[in-house]
Amino acid sequence: MFCRYVDQSTHYQAILRVTNRVEIRKTVNGVVTVLAAANYPLERDRYNSVRFRLVEDQLQLFVNQTLVLSARDDEIPQGQFGLATHRARQRRRYSSSSRERGLTARRS
């Protein structure tokens, strides 16, 4: 997840890895700094809710409504937000009723 995204070389980023590592990173002028990191057991084969909250200089990462990481930094005061994946795989399961109604796919 990206927050306060100015461009490819300036933004904050929340990273969740399949290796059960989570990080809050800052990239300014292409230089990456890890502001906070921890091991966190992500549950596979189920949805995990993720919230990346930035208020003034406080950055917080929540996974499944639990505060996992927190950091303070005020170097990037504003910008856009967005999502990105790297080598992500997703399995989808469709039901006949969801196809008929034009609903989105559910991950299994």
C-alpha cells in the first residue's frame, strides 16, 4: 500500500510479505528507509484486512484490526494513495449465481 505518494521515488509504503514480515518504509528521492518492521503471522487462504493510517507525523499499520507497526515521520506531508502487488497470486471461486448477477469474484 502506498500513502502520500508523490512519485515513484517519494512515498510511504506498507509491505506485507508471505515470509510473515511486515514493514513501514519511506522512500525519498529514491532512498529507502525502513521506519518500522516486525514478524507477523499472516493467515494464508483467508482474507486479511489491512489498514495503513497516516495522521500528521504518525504512521500506523493494522492487520485484522490489530495495530502491528507504528512509526513517526514528517518528511512527506502530502500525496496520493494506492495499492500495488509484486508476484501476487490469487485463486478465485465463482458461483453460478454470482456470474448471473455480474458480481465480482471471491477469493477462495
